[in-house]
Amino acid sequence: MPTLTTLTDAATALADGSVSSSELVEQAIAVADAHDEATGMFLSRFTDQARRAARHADHERAAGRIAGPLHGIPIGIKDIITTSEAPSTAQSLILDAAWGHGDAVVVQRLRAAGAIIMGKLTTMEFAIGAPDFDKPFPIPRNPWNTDHWTGGSSSGSGNAVSAGAVLGALGTDTGGSIRIPAAFCGITGLMPTFGRVPKSGCVPLGYSLDHIGPMARSARDCALMLDTLAGHHPSDPTAIDIPVDDYCAALSGDLTGLQIGVDRLERFVGDTEDESLPALWIAALDDLRSRGAEIVDVELPYYEEMSIADMVIMLSEALAYHRDDLSTRWEDYFTATRITVGSGVFYSAADYVQAQRCRRAGRRALATLHEDVDVIITPTTSVAAPNYSEMGSFVERLSAGSTGPMHTGYWDTTGNPALSVPIGCNAAGLPLAMQIAGRPFEEATILRVGDAYQQATAWHRDVPALLDSPTEVPA
């Protein structure tokens, strides 16, 4: 079986007959068998069902019946999104096992396109906070160095794609939960425009902030998945009914004439910035220029205010969902969850209203900036994945409402689409990433930029140290 590093490579190999879906699924199972215990990727695995689905996919392909662009591709689902095979737990002791049933709309769309669902992937409890070693759930670890965190909250989606236990995954994003684990695990993650992908069948965190989006190795992979996921559905009142682009068709590799605004945001980071980031940043901008982009410096309007607004809105909306359970089952929550969500009590109704007013002002100012630039690039984070020994200080910053070196919440507040792509590793061999954001519903443009960058580089194809030795696939 050939070495396939991206979902797109696998789809091409399936189409030309050089690999079967059963072989892809067995490879994914072998990776999970070898590394799941050490990395905490899965909460539940659907091994028998996946094998049956792969055999069916191969039979259908042989008969000339192709379900869709993901026919025969192994995919994982974050465990706050419902599937028919197993209940969603939100990685919590709190959630009623009867919550939700059947496949969420996005899972229905994946299956209709031929995807093979490999299992439910780990998350931070209710998609917020940090791991809790005292609770009976897997601890997600980074395949680049298992002493380090994967980032949250789409932790298993990040490390399973990075390790190769799935070729693509669904994540969710309310303050950075697709893009941070993508950055820390050296993969690509897309937060679509708010309302672009229906989120019915997903446990809520922040009702007006939550997004579902694809995580995979490359921007092209994410485009292939978004072609399947995007589009209005009546079950989600926040889903916007506007035409969907052909995202893969937009990937020309050419950025000629595209205006890219750049803000490294170092003024908000201080001395916590990774010392490897400046050189990697300069190299990434040079690669974009080589593809024809015009680079200009910009300053994101109301950056600090919008980042704080994300936290105020998120925690206020989360508290509305969790207040009763927090008052009666405090100890059952993860420590970081109860501290973070519980801090929502310190925000008043007036604070929430003011945050929403700030949100509207920030959107207007950002729209004005977008009259001059097509996309805006920042670091995804200014640091690499933290060591687990540093997690205490991370939780303290989170519960205090400090974004610090995490540069994702701004885009949740605006609702604009944002893509994280890897740009290299730091001196310790841990990935760093840049974030490409665009106008609302212009996912095609930011995917075009990400794909052009990845045509000029190979960071997205690098595999973590965990996989330096090939995984043996059973005969």
C-alpha cells in the first residue's frame, strides 16, 4: 500500500485503483491500535462497522457507483456531534446519555458522500477548558511530543489526523477549538463562516458563536470536506441560506493580485512569543509573495476588545446552558470546566449586551478594513503546544479571560471564516502555524491562499515523531 499523507492523495489513489477503502481503513485501525492508548485520540471506536462500510464502499466502487467525493475515506467525529453508532458524551459525566440521537446533519452529509466513520474523538469537556487527570476519560497528548497538550477543544480531531488514525475529522470552534489543536498538532483546520455549516446535533457551548468545520492535513483536504458539509439546513435556525461555492475549484495555486493584510499581533504577546516564530513568519510571507500575493501591514481593529467580547459572550451563553447542573453537580465537572464556565456568573446582563454591541462595532470596522485587503493573516498562536506541567498557568489565564498568545477568539466574535495552516516547527520540534481569515462566506478565498502556500511548502506533509517508525498493517 502506498504512503498517503493527505485525504486528497487517498481519494486520488482510490479513484485510480491503487488502494482500496478496506486498505485505508485497516491502516487507520492499525495506527489507532498502536497509538490511541498513548495519545488519547478516541472515546469510542467503530472498528467493526468501519470494516463493513469499507467493504461496501469497495463493492460499490467496483460496480461504478461512487457515493461522493469522500467515498471510502476514514473520517473521525468529535464527541459533541451525534452519530448513530454511539451516544455523544461531550467527554463529561454530566451529559444525559439520551441527549441527541442518530446522525447530526453534518454526519449525514459525510456518509452520503461516502465517508467511513471510524469513531468518536476526544474533546475537552463540553468543548471548553483543559484535561482533568482525575476524571475517567482519555488524556489527549500531542503526537509530536506526548509530554505536550494537543490544544482544545477538538483535541482528538487534532491528534488523530496528525497521527493518521483518520484522514479527516470534524471539529467545533467557539473560541479557537478547531484552529488551536490544528496549530499545535501540525495539521490544517478551517472554521467556516458562522451559519455556513449547520450545527444541529451538536452539543452547544456558545449559541451565537459555535461553528462546525473540517480538520485534515491540507487546505485542499478541508476544501474537499467543506464541499460536502456546507449549505443551509432547516434544522438549524442559525444556518444561512445562501449559495455554496465550489471550494476545490477555487484552488488555482495562483495568488496574483490578491491583497493580503498582515498583523503579527506581537504587541499583545510580549516575551511569551516563541523565539522561532519570527523567522518562520518571514519565510511564510515570502512563500506567499512567490505565489503572486501583495503583502501589506495592517492592524486588526478592536482586537483586544473583540477577543474579550468572545469570552464574555461564550461564558455567558455557556452558563445559561450549565447553570442548573453546576449548582447541583459541581464536583462531576472537570476542574477547568467548572472554573471557566462558573466564572460566567461575574458577567452581568449589561456586560453581555455591551459585548454584543462591541461585536457589531468590530464587524463594521473589519468590513472597512476588508475594502483594502482580501484576506488577513496572523499567527494562529504565538506559542507552540504547552507541556502538561504548564497547564495550571494556562487554565488560570483562560479562567481570567486572557487570550494572551492565542489569536483565535477575535474571529469567532466576528463570525468570519479562518483557516490555520502549519508553517514549520520550533527549536523543540513542535509545530507553529499561521491563520488566514477572510470576508464572511469567502471560504474559497482563504482556502485558495492556504492551498497556494502548501503548494510552495511541505510542512503539512510532515509526520510527527510518533510515526517515525512505520505502523505494521495486519494482513
